[in-house]
Amino acid sequence: MTSPLYLDVHALQTLPYSNVNRDDLGSPKTVVYGGKERTRVSSQSWKRAVRHQVEQRLGDSAVRTRRLIGQVAERLVARGWDAALAEHGGRQIVLSVAKGGIKLEKEKEGEPPATSVLFYLPVSAIDALAGIAADHKEEIAKEAAKKTPKAILPGEPIVAVLSSRNATVNLFGRMLAELPSTEVDGAVQFAHAFTVHGTAVEVDFFTAVDDVPKDNDRGSGHMNAGQFSAGTFYRYANIDLAGLLRNLDGDAATARELVTEFLRAFVQTVPSGKQNATAAMTLPDLVHVAVRADRPVSFAPAFETALYGADGYAARARDELDAYARRVQQLWWQDSLILGGYAARDDKDELTGLGRQHDSYPGLIDAAVTAAFQRDQA
């Protein structure tokens, strides 16, 4: 008897002329793989788009921020506090748990300081932190009058709030070395996407015309250059089903909902970089989902040898993915694959290595989630 332990999701997706995830110089990110430079989209970039859609659809928002003091202060001002005292209230929240090494860093003049670490919290947790400060308004006011205020709030309830979770914290986890008790092991592993072929970054020189020119002005009001590329990407992520259930204290119904929304967001989202200038809002060419009983399996090595040619890559990438999957099935333990299925834009030929063909991405997701949460399958 085998039980589902992991769910793999693979996608091939073609992006036209675009730069959805740029580096520090404004160029599309790259990676050298199999001796060829490819365009890359970082896992952080695509995962952020996925996270935001999951939160939006579930109405369960989180915030990742170093500006926790300012966020708490805003809520205290809304409760009628003076702005200066509200900032002290926000500082007290951080000072009261700062024994773990959290430091304050100066922001712009007149703005509350930022923390040295990013907090990742449900939005409702910030309201709860403001509530803790509000319960100790008099003590905070007395301490604020001192030259060097000390932490005076109870640390335990603050840490309890900082430990709270929402859907995406349970999915993606939370790392905060300064407060280990708040950490959550992520159930999702998310790979960097990369093109299945070599790419070259192109430079786009552009100008903008000033609609209010000076007399005899024949030039542009602005000149600059952007950098872009295009290609067919291989994308991959997996979900530790048992780990997600642990994060949810065994709540299978919620786990099923989160997996469904994650898969939907994985298929639907595209990172937002330079989208106003390129509108690279494509759909995946193919999505393959596998439910496994042993361990996750990425198919990235299918594209270690870069595809080449002048007649497009999506169709050949589909065939390469199918051939690699068939070979993996021959090499690997036969009882490890509980379910495999796919849906594709081009459905002319059956791809036997990718399992059962589905007519739509929603149908594929439904079948995969049903298999993932049907325990003790043969």
C-alpha cells in the first residue's frame, strides 16, 4: 500500500519579448546551464506572484516587511494616539522581543525606524500587536519620556502573535533566526524557471516625446534603454503533503484547499516586471502534475542540452519533457508514481510519459488534488 507524500507540478511557458524579473542592472536574469546562457526567472519573483494570488483568493493576506514599527504606529494613530507616542508604541513591540538580535535601522528623516529583519505575518497579526501596545498605553507614555527607553511590554504574548500563521505561511514557511520559535518549515519547494534554449539579451533604445515642447524643439523629452529577452521556460515546484498537514495540525480539508489554490496560482500567474511595457501575460503551453509516494522529481535535466533551431521551441520542449518522463518511469520504482496527468495547448498527440491527458487545467488540478488526498491507495 502506498500513500501520497509529494505533489510535483511542471510547466512549459513561452514568454514573448519581456523582462519579468530583472537583475541589479535592469537586465533579465540569466543562468548558464549545459554550457548555454539561458534567461532565468527567480523562484522569489514567481513565488511572490503565486503567494499574492493565493492570499487574494482566500481573503487571507500576509505582509512581509521591515517596517513593522510604522505599521503598528499607524494602527495606534487610528485608535486616537498622538503620532509620536504611537511610534514609541511600535518601538516597544520590537524592543520587547529584541533579545534575539533584532536591531533598528534609521529610515528617511521623520519616518519610524526599520527592523534589521523582515517579519512575515498575517495582516491581522499587526492589529493584534497594536492591541497589545494599546493595553499598556500609560506605561509606554512614561517610558517614552525617558532619554533611553527600555522594553516594558510582556514578550510572551508578542512572540505568540509573531508566531501566528496564515495560508501562505503554512505553504511557504517562515525563517526568522532571531526568533526561532516563530519559524515554520515550508511545505513548498519552488525552482527558478529557465529557458529550454539559449537566449541573448536585447537592448531596446527608446525615447519619450515631451507633449509641451519649447519653440523649435525637435528632440525627445527623455531617452533611455531597456533590456529584454524571449523564450520558452521550464518551471517546477513541489509540495510536501505530509509537511503541509503537519503545519495545519492534520486539517486535511484546509490542506486540500491550499494545494488547489497553489496549483491554480502556479498555472495562472506571471511576474509583474515590465509588464506595462511588454504585456507578456501568456498561458502555460503545458502543465504536468504528478503525485508521488517517495520523493519529488524535477525534470530540469531534460533541458540540460539546450534546444536549438529557428522554428520555435514549445513543441519540441513538450516532446523532450515527455521523453525524459518516460525514461524516468523506466529507471525508477514503478509503485512510486500514484498519479500522473497533463493538459496542453497542443493536444494533437498523446504524451504517454506524462500520464493521462486532461482537456483543461482545472480538470487536471482537480484530478491531482483528489489523488493527493486519497490516503492508502494501492
